Amino acid sequence: MPKIEEINIKQLKLPKKKIITGVIILAVVIFFATGLYTINPEELGVIQRFGKYLSTTQPGLHFKIPFGVDNLTKVRVKHVFKEEFGFRTLQAGVRTKYSAQSYKHEAVMLTGDLNIADVEWIVQYRIKDPVNYLFNVRNVEETMRDVSESVIREVVGDRSVDEVIVLNRKEIADISVIMLQEQLDVYKAGLEIVTIKLQNVNPPEAVKPAFNNVNSAKQGKERIINEAWEKYNQVIPEAQGKAKRTIEEAEGYAINRVNRANGDANRFIQRYNTYRYSKSVTKKRLYLEMMEKVLPKVENKYIVDDKQNNVLPLLNLGQGGK
């Protein structure tokens, strides 16, 4: 029996060449399995060889030397990141939940007219240069937060509290985007600022009632001014229209009167010239023309002959339609 077991064990032993071949195949499989990597469409891959930057790889399937020779860092270059100042969002959604912790050290600012305002804002950014993002600044997010707070405080400090809270919030946000981007480009942080939004700008709680009263008074003033302008825009054009119409009527009347006067004058001159050359005929004609106008308007007519000694018998002149 012992001899049979020794024979079986010897038969089970593999040749050394097969073992070496298996080890090589396993090493090759591990080499390729750990060297192949995939970059997603919204990412870029940064390769470091022995810690030194080597290359940037685009989305797709790639290969790197494994076993710690090449190190891969995937950077989400198309994702929009967000940083909040003066508040923190715990859960976003239909009913957004905010942290109850106070962040007044970020939000409280001094305005240009020496008032205090609580400014809460959001910075949205993306990574535009993964190499600068990874190697130029030790802590990019913290640096971006510090620079953003500095820029917002500078912009707010150049404006009055009314401009910050009510009037120029969009302008402040736009200017802050430009200034923050310029500063990050100086640091070569590899970030691109997408937008800055002033989330909530209020006066401090201690003066909020008085500030609200002032705002209500200003709104009432603006409402009254707007109503007055509305009334002005109704009355003034109507009055201007009436005045223009009156002026045009007066000018038309003046032209009419002048034309009539000129016509009367020309007609009188013509009659005068006619009278000069034929006085007796013209007198009779004028007399007859006048009688034609006057007599039809007279009800009872009496004709007296200066050659008669007695009154001329009454004639029914003008009666019966004659």
C-alpha cells in the first residue's frame, strides 16, 4: 500500500515548465487587467509616472503601466460644482432643508455707506484645466472659497445697502464673476466660474423691522409717483391734442377770414372801377340788386310817389306768393 501512494503523488506533480508558463500567463492577465482603464464622457484622465505628470487622456479605453508606475486621476471636467456661502443645504428638493447652524462669519458684510447686510450667495464652477487643477494649488476648493468671499466683500463694500439689497443685485453678481475669474486665472487654479447668484440678501435681524418700514415707505412713494405719471400721461397728451386742434382751427379761421377779406376787397375794387366808368348805370344796378335782397323780407310794402298829392291806393304787393 505505501508504494502505491508514492506512485500516485509522483503522477500528480506537474512539470516545472508548465508552472512557469502558468505564472507568466497569470502575470500578463494581471498586467493588462490592472493597466486597462476607461475614461467616461464627462471626464478627463491625468496620468502621472512616478509622481510626475505624463499626459492627459480623453474619454475612451486606455492603457497605463500598472504596479504603481503610472497613476491615474479622473477629473470631472463637465460637471458643474457648487459652493455655498452664508448657508448650507442639507437636502435639495421640493422642500429644501437647510442647516440650522449659523454661518454669519461668511454672510455679514459692511456696505459702502457703513451699513451691515447679510449676504448669502452661491458660486457654480467647473474644471477647465485638470492639470492646473491638480498640481498648481494645494487646496483648490478652499482657495476658491477664500477668493470668492474676498471678491464679494470688495464689491459689496463699494455700494450702498439699498443697492446691495434691492437695486443692483444682478450687477453685483455679474461683476463678481469677472473679478473672481480674473483672480483664479492669476493663481492658475484651472477653474471656470459659471455663475454667481446672490441667494438671499437681508439687513441684520435687529434692524429688519425698521428696514422693512423704510422699504414700505419707498414703495408707497414709488407707487404715488407712478400714479402721478400715469395721470400725467393721460391728461397732458389730451390737453396737447386740444391745444393743437384749437390752434389749427384758429389758423383755418384766420386763413378763411383773410381769403374772404381779400375777396371782398377785390370785389369792391372791381365795382369801384366799374362805377368810375359808368356811374349812373352802376348806381341803378346796385340799387336794384339791393332791393332784390331787401324787399322779399318785408311783409307790408307801401309805395309813395313824390309827384302825387294823395296817398297811392294800397296794392297787394308781395301777397299770393308774388
